[in-house]
Amino acid sequence: MIRKTAMLFLLLAAPAAGAAGEGGKPAYPLLDGACGEYPALAQSKHRIADGVDLYVFQDRDYVWLCYTLPENSFGMADLTVAAPGLDKPLNLH
């Protein structure tokens, strides 16, 4: 059971996160430090290790990443962004 979560999000270019969708559910992930809505919203889920899942949600302008952590653990990420429009990859850490 996962009790502690950490969230890393990369907002690339547009406004408004957490806008309400149908049935009062968020149309976008909330920026609240928890991954509770990600299982329903994420386009992909990747098992990284026991107790660590990476959820990815994106639209035309944003990419949200959220990863779960086992209880009493500390999360950290080193993210490299490579894209055709960049001269060289960006290392975000």
C-alpha cells in the first residue's frame, strides 16, 4: 500500500491546471503533491520498482509526471528533456 507520494510536474506553456471536467472530476491533475487522480487521468503508468509507479498525463501544452513512493522514503528525480526544437537536451534536477 502506498501512503507517501511525491510529485514532479513540468509545465511547458499554457495556463490552468485542475480545471473541472465531467461529473466534477478534474479534467487535469491537481497540483497538490498527491497522485490520487492520476490512475483515472494518466495516459500511461510505468512500474519503476516495488511501490514506485510513474504516471504520465499530457495535453497539447503540458506534461505532468507523478510518481508514488513507499512509506518512509524520499523521492528525487533527474529529468532530461530532449526535443527537436532544443539545441541540446535540458537537464532539470
